[in-house]
Amino acid sequence: MEIGMLPISASKRGKLLAAGYTTLHSILRTSTTHLVRDIEVSESEALEILNFATRSNDLDKSSGSNTNVIDGGQTAWDMLNEERFSSLITTSCLDLDNILGGGINCKEVTEIGGVPGIGKTQIGIQLAVNVQIPLDYGGLGGKAIYIDTEGSFMVERVLQIAEACIEDMSEYSHHFHKDNQAFGVKMHPNSILENIFYFRVCSYTEQIALVNYLDKFVTEHKDVKIIIIDSVTFHFRQDFDDMALRTRLLGEMSLKLMKLAKNLSLAVVMLNQVTTKHIEGSFQLTLALGDSWSHSCTNRIILYWNGDERHAYIDKSPSLKSASAPYSVTSRGIRNSTSSSKRIKMV
Amino acid sequence: MAPLNSLSKEYPLIDSNFQTFCASHAIYSVEDFLLHDLDALFASAANHSNSERLKQGIHQLLLIVDALHPPVLNGLQLIEDAKRNKHVFSTGCEGIDALLGGGLRVGQLTELVGPSSSGKTQVCLMSSSTVAKNKCSVIYLDTGNSFSPQRIAYFVGQSSDYVSVNQADHRLLQNILDRIICYPVFDVYQMFDLLHQLKINLRSQVFIDIVKSDHQVQVLIVDSISSLITPILRGNGPQGHALMISSGFLLKQLAHEHNIAVLVTNHVVGGDDGNPKPALGESWKSVPHVRLLLSRDCRSNVSNISIIKHPAMASGRSATSTRLFV
């Protein structure tokens, strides 16, 4: 394996090549003292380089045993069986849940975008509350992380939605477990508020630093099941001089979020704004942050106005059909739309 | 390139005398040696005191260089190899198969380019299901958590006579899905590690004669390679660019030496005149053997596929398909 493929910085790589270490074997043959002398780095850096090299060499060596399967993969059959038990977070709107196949999927990154005022933050808050629905009631019993970049998080509204959610749950338990008093709802709106971890970021560097830190945070708080970023666009839109830098930063951030979602089995929901784009002679509304960003989510839902009604449309998904469903924003949160002519449109 | 003194440990002929001799001709590294006129070097060595040893040193260097290049093949050997080893795998979609001249060709790197939700992942999933149904195994590198086993099971069920889900069909589906292995990859270095491990596994299998066709990987899919490379491209220095090109070489080497068909996906970016163009830049253009452009008619189920580059088909040829979004 070449030196070019070790994850070390370009300057160290240049020093290694200039000193004559062109192959992995040549690095493995020396010791840290020789490395320190030859390429003029500190002891700890030399040790780090040796560790990378040894690890890559171990990959080469481990081919002695049964070599058919490389570590880290899963067969499609195993993944299919796992998916049957996968966790879904309801949106409290039945039509929307139906087109989503039950709700927002854990292990996936979902992007939700729309014009201002369509209800993106409302959906975000509703999901942060719904993830905490206990397992007895078909929820996940988890906690939520809410990353606020715009300052649109209103605690009073969260309290309102939390109270409505608890009322719905007690109504449900009253309905189905009339005889069994032990099923009384033991949740209090304050406990719902306690389980939402709120972060406020004020610049794009803070946002990137926070995404890097989330790995450690979620490992310490293992119950977190959803991360909501509202909105992921805000700090990247105004006054960003270097567009190439922006593409790189966004690409890296999206890979980190994908990794978080997959490895820690949680749902990542990114809320995005809209912009106009000149396509085929006309101006159309598309989600912001450009073409490269449009590939950084697993599913994409676009919210739009249809007359007087709010609709959600599945724009991108590997397994869901393109469909749109109406929903409404009420004082109790996101609920089914109450218009008389509502039906789910399959596109 | 390596300076000569790094070779002195392994090859005792290249000792300090030899190095001093080379230094007198301004040869300090292997690169200088290769650029130098060898006849003149031999003549100058003959005039030296220990000319025999110096000539042996020059021969030693030449031997080292010779050992490092792959074998030279002639046209007849290449055609024999193509007939025997380089099969074609159908993707399951007739429109795409027609454009590809039968399907994904072993030994070639095929690239799918298209805007978001144009069907690239669907083609990858459909190809996986078709290849696995034909009893070959697939390695799927997924960078966007888009690998959907349900969708693959749907494709399997759609294009055969499965009507009811009884026990035998269940076993059949399990056998098919067991041949597709998915690796979540979120880092370009992770991808390199994986591909190197694959290369070593395949090389060791060549020496063991127990190569069952069931276990040997025939198709490698990377969805999408552009999301791994975009974060490192055009950053500080040419390192990202070098990694992109070496990943292309590695994939093509795997394809040719180990008889694998490789499929990668790429996205589009806005071009200078407003028309979208494939991402990853000018240098990447020459890396894949075949490039197809996908697009989807506004909110309909029809997808358009056209050839950007193909070694044997006219570019601009196009086809449509309605199977991808149903």
C-alpha cells in the first residue's frame, strides 16, 4: 500500500517521501527515533505515523484466515430482517406517516425543506416531542437533540405541543385500557422538556464544531434517538466568499451526519430553506445550498402550499414512492388536515 | 522517488562506493538514474577502479526496476482474456443494457451521472438484484445510507414468477440477498482500506484453487464516489486530486486483474453556461470507461439515459426506462 493512502497530513507525507520512505515496508522497518531524526517531527507524531502504518499492514496480514468476507459489511438479508424491527418516529399526522412508511426512519438522514412559514420548525418540534413517546405507546422512548441556528425555537410552543401529546396519550390509554388503571400516563410536560438537548449555534464554525462533537455527546447520552438541525442552511448562505470551501465543508458535514445516523442508529432531520434556480428557461424554487448538497440526504421531503392547504411531497427516497400528503399546523402541533377533499396523491 | 541510500539496506551491492559513483554523475535518486544515459554510465563505470562491482550495482538497479511493472501482453492474449473472463452482467433494465452493449462489462469502470433523484441509486439496486439472481456476488459501498434491501427484494419479486411468499420462495430470496454485501463508507480513507483488503483477499484466492463462483465477487458498486471525494478536492494542495486519481486507478486495477465489473455514481454541478455538468472535474472525465447521464422527467416515472462516453457506442445515444421509479 502506498504512503499516499495513509491518513496523514500533506506536509508529513512530503517529508516522508523526501527522506526516502516510499513504501509501507520502509516505514515499518524503522523506529520512532529514526523517524524523528529523518523527517524532523516530534516523538508523538512519529509514533502516530508508525501506528497508521502498522494498522494498514495488519490489514494485509489478516488475509490468512477465511477471506471471503471483509469486516464491516452486512448481507442484504441481514439488513432486511433488521429493518423489520426498525424504529420509526411518528409525525402525529396520519397521512404524512403513511407516505413515509410509518414515520421518520432511524439510521437515515432526512431533509425537510420549504418556503418560510410552511411549518418546518413546527415539524421539528413535533418530532422532538414524539421521539419521547414511551415504548408502551408505540414510540421510541428516546431523547432529542435540537440544534437551533436561526433562533426560532420557542419554549412555550414546545410546552404546548408536549401537553397536547400527553393528553393524546392519556386519551389513547383511557380508550384501550379502560379497565386497567395501571396504564395511566406517568409523563409530565416538564420531563419532556428535560429530554430535549438544545444547542444554539451562531456561526458556521460553531455548527461544524458541534457536529464533530455530537459523536462524543451521543455516546455519553445513549438515549438520544433524533437530531434536528434547524436550519442547516442559515450560516452557510450569507456572505460566504469561498464557494469551493463551502462545498467541501458541507460535503464533510453531511458525511459525518450520515456516519452518526448509521453507527448510532438515530434519525437525523435537517431543515432547509428554499432558493430560486434557473432551470430550462424558467425560475423554479429548489432547496438551498446547491447541487452537491442535494445528494447529502437519504430522503428529502418538500413542503409547499397547495391553495390554502399545506402539503408535503417526497422528493427523494431509495424505497418510498413519490407521493404527497396534506397536513396542518394546529395549536396542538402537526395534525391531519381537516379539509373535506383530502386524499393522498400518488405521483 | 526514493533516494539511493534507502535501498542500501536491502541490496548490499548499492553501497556507499556505488552511491558516491552515482553522485559524481548527479544521480541521487532512482528517478535520476532512470533519466540518465545508461550507456554513458556503463562506460564511465568501466573506467573506474572497481568497475565490476559498479556494473553489478547498475544491473541490480535495473533488475529492481524491471520487477516492478506488470506483465506485457500482446493483442492475442488480450482477446483470449476478454473471451474467457470478461463477461457482461445485465443491469435488469433493458434500456440501459441496450446502451451498454449488453450490460455492465467485467474489467470496465462504468459511471452513472445525474442530478438528485434521477435514479442512480435505483439503477445500482436493480443491478445488484439482477446480478445476485444470476448467482454472482455483489459488494455495495454505500455512502448515503441509501441501500434499501426492501427495494432489492421488490425488484427480485417483480421480475420473476414469485406470486406468493411461500417457504421455497423465502429460501430463494434469502440466497439471493445473501450474495449482496453492503458496507457503509463515510470516508475516502475507509474506502481505500476496504478496496485494499478486497484486493488482498482476491489475490490470495488466486493461489488457493478453491475459487467457487458463488463466493467470488463479480460486481463492485460505489454509491456514490463523488460524496467521498468532494470534501477533499481543491483544498490545501493537490492531495485530494491525487487521491481521486489513485482511487480511479485502484478501481480499474481491481476490475481488470480480478475480473470485476465496477459501477460508480457521480452527481452534477452547475456548469459555466448554466448547463449541469458531471462533478469531480476534468481529470476524472478520463477515468471511467463508460459514462451514462440519467435524468428524470418532471415528476413522472420516465427516466432518460444517454451515453456521455463509451469505448464502443456512439455518444449521445439515448434510451428511456419506466422501471426505475415504479
